[in-house]
Amino acid sequence: MLRSEPGATAVEARAFSYESGAVGQASSRPIAVEAPVQFVIGGAPFAVMMATPADLEDFAYGFLFTEGVATRHQDVRSVQVANADAGWRVDVALAGDTLKTHLARKRAIAGRTGCGLCGVEDLEHLPQPQRRGARPARPIEPAAIGAALSALDARQPLNALTHAVHAAAWCDRDGRIALVREDVGRHNALDKAIGALWRAGADPDGGFFMVTSRCSFEMVAKTAMFGARTLVAVSAPTSLALDKAKEYGIAIVAVARADKALTFAGERVDGAGGLAA
């Protein structure tokens, strides 16, 4: 296979007919790269996630943050990314007290692209973000959600190439897309976006997340961990996602299409039609 970029690789493919099988000449087809990414903290293996090996430094920061390993920028001394024989290795150095706290926490994760809870031993270890304070969030205007949705396809170059990856976008309150991260795993894409925002010191009240995947509960939990109050998804939510959205005070807009969407969970509609948790 010819590696063309970190997120995609070119392979040979032929058209396939249900009447006669493979037909015609072989041609080059880009496909999404899925590779094991090992997180090593303080020299000790912590997690192996199947992911797209792009924006891995953002992935590391977001994963550390949403896993509760690091809560401040000062907790992370360095992140080093290297190509390994079977995939990629991300070495993380933590500050002394943070490393001690991490080592006291038992969790070994062998991740898959479809699972955000691999390695959790019991229900007590499910993500438990703290609900935000009583002060209501400023509403997100419906027009802003529509504007972001209409612009999202053009901001997904890897998916345009491969038709096989998810995206997580951070959008400002006017619906302008500030950044997009892509990955074969929906929660990996959101971790990458959160990592980039956390590193930049972005204001969680300054916008909302939009994801191209289903609205599963870990997507809600990660949104809550970052502190955002609105999550927009192009697919439908699960029952646990809605339960957690109500618990965390997250407004859910899902099954988002060009002209309409559905609202769920604990959102309210203010006098101007905006959404807020």
C-alpha cells in the first residue's frame, strides 16, 4: 500500500457487479487509516486505541483530559509521538503529583473504534462529569446551528477522500466552524477537538460541538467534561445519552438535517428561539 498522508492510504480496487463479480481494470482508491495508538504514561502502558494517526498530539491532550488524568495544562509536561512497528506510540510525561495520582488509579484500556469504555471494570467507573453551576448558559440560536451544519461537509477533507471517518467540530455562537478533527472513531474525533481547544485555552461557553456520528452517552460525557452546554449530532441519540444530557445540563440537537432537526433532553427554548440547557 502507498501511504499518501497520515489519515489515508491508497489501495487497488475494482468495480464489483452482482451479476459477474469483479469487472474492469483496477484503480487506486484512498481508504482511511486505522491503526493502534498506544498511550504510555510515565513509561507505563495506559491505553491502546484504534484511531486515525492524525492530530495525535491533540488526541493525547483530549484523551488525558476526558479520562480525568489531567485537569490543568501544567499537569502535562510533554507529549511525544512516534511511529512504532505495529502502529503509533504516544509518550506522555506528567507532573509529579499528577503522575502519583494517575498511578494510584487502576485502569487498563484496550480500545476499539466503536467503544468509549474499554477497560472500565464496573459501573462506578463510568465517566462522571460535574454538572455546571446554576447560572444558565447563553442560548445557541437555531440559525447558528443551521449555518454550522451547512458548512460542515466542506470542512471534512479526510471524509471527502475516504467516506469512512467521523468528524467533531467546534462552532462559535454565530455558527462559524472554528476547528474540525476527523477520525475513524467518533469519540476519538471529539477527544482530538477537545484536546485542541483545551490546549488553546478556549472558552467552553463560547460555542457548541457538532458531531457526524450518533449521539452516544460518551459523546455527551466528553462534552460535559469540556464544559460545553450544547451538542449537535447528525444521527440520533441513545437513551443513556439523553439521561446523561439531562443530568449534566447538556442541550441535545440531533438527527440534524439541512432544513430541520430534533431537540431532546433538558433544553429550553428562550423567547428568541435559542437553545440552552
